[in-house]
Amino acid sequence: MPGSSEAPVVVGRGPGSTGSTGSSGSAGNGVPVGAPVVRAEHLGRRYGDVVALDGVSIEIPAGQLVGLLGPNGAGKTTLLQLLAGLRRPTSGSVEVLGGDPRRPSVRSGLGVTPQDTGLPATLRVSEVIEFVASHFTDPEPTGELLERFGLGGLTGRQTGGLSGGQRRRLVLALAFVGRPRLVLLDEPTTGLDVESRLSLWQAVRDYHAEGGTVLLTSHYLEEIEALAERVVVLGTGHVLADGSLDEVRSRVGLRRVRVTAERLPELPGVRRTSREDDRYELLTSDADALVRALVLDGAPFADLEITNASLEEAFLSLTDPAARAVDDGREGGESR
């Protein structure tokens, strides 16, 4: 199972493992203290004429929880596959845990859950866990792992008899069997109900609190907001934004303006307007100009609030070519 494209790559030792941690001056797996857990420089990956990644560079320090966002086809899954050693880059270099991710000694520190994973239908849940655990010297106790992922009552059930959500929870549990130092999660909660999703969030938080490093992709923006301390946005194979949630939200220059008024005049830079009774909410590229125009119009208003755009609004602005063209034109005009 480890290293197979049909099953989760479940290899690794946890951040709190009691096993050997390497020589002095290194933090396990031979990684020098202070060195990034992930270092990718100018990564490129092509599939024939299709460019999946084009010059992507990213560093992730130990203990960081990073959310990777991007529309379908942005290159998120390809990037995770390169970091997991499942594919070779066409150009550039990638280093994970201080070495080549295709080396078994490096992959022993990884836990990976891909989007699509097959499980042997006739094996029982406990047998799958125990088989994977047998590859490690200090695996998580099976019972604790099953309880953490809500599988405690399913130990004797064959995986072929599990529901889609139960199979997904099992696959996620397998990524943590070997106490990995770095976990790569590709759309981890797709197909899970709300309760299961919240349980996984807590499992990821607990792992991160113990010093683990996480890179996860998700279509659920609230998931990224709930978990990630840093967000990387990919689009058409490039890094479009990289920073904290607040930095990414402010990166697009959008502001949300809320104001109470009987009517509003035509205002500059408004991308979107919504109204409930006398309460307006506007998304604008220039909040200062909007407020000036509102004051100059002379119409009475109250309860003015200006905040950053949401992560969803920032994401849509960053990944929508038309919106980016508007922003680029505005920024170019301001610089002249």
C-alpha cells in the first residue's frame, strides 16, 4: 500500500515520536534545525502539451498549517504528487524533509491522502489499519486511531461494506498511522457529513498542535479559514498569492462596505451590491473613493463599516481572469 497510486501513501513518524530523531543539529529525517520541511523551487510539470505547473516556488517551515487553494486544473493535486514523490518534476527542484521525496528514507516521514483511493474490499477495517501499521516501528495504536476518526464501531466490518463517508474517514486515518512529520491532504473532507468534517478538523488541529506540518487542499473555503494559518492560491500553474488569511484578503484590494441608507447614489468601483431593508453591503475596489462620493452626494447615511473582503471574495478575484484584468488595469493607472 505505501507508495501505491491505488492506496494512500501512509508512511511516516509523528512529530512526537519516541524513535530516533537523527544526529545532533537535525530535526529527524536528517533535516537541519530551522530548515524548511518543504522547499520547491521553480517547479514545472507538463503532461504532453498541458502545463500543470509553471515555475512554482514554495517553502513551508516545520509546524505550519498551509491551505492550498485554486480552481480545478490549477495544479494543486500535481503539486502534492510532486511533494509526495509520486511524480517527477519536468523542471525545477523539490526537497521534502531535507531530501528527495522519492527516497524511502524521506517518504518515511510523510502521510498522504489523495483525492481518490482504493481499498481492498474484503479486508476488515482493523486489518487494513494493522497492515499499514506493520510498516512502522512506532505506529499509532489501532484503537486510538479508530476512535479519533469515528471508526471505533466498524473494526470488524469489511471495507467493501462501508459507506462512502466511512471509507473516506478510514483513508484519512491511514495517513496518520505512522506518526508522520508532514501530512499532505488532498480534498480531505470531500464526501463527509458535517459531523465527520468537524471531527477531522479537530484531528488535524491536534496533530498540528503537537508540532506536525500540514499542507491541505480544499474546495471548502470555510475549511481553509478554520484551519490554515497561511494560504497559497494557485491558478493556471502559478502562485497567485501566498500569505496569511488577512494578507491574501488584502492582496486583492477589495473592501466590503456596509452602510444604512434609504437610497444610495451611483458609486465608483463597486463590484457587487446587496441590500436587506435599508442596510446595503457593497464590494468595492476603492473604499476611499466610494466614501468620498457618498459624502459629496449629501444623501443621509449611518452605521458605516469598512472591512476586508472575505477569503471567498479574494479567491474569486484572484482566480477570475476578468477580475484580475480589472485589478491590473487599476494598479497600472495608479502607478502612472
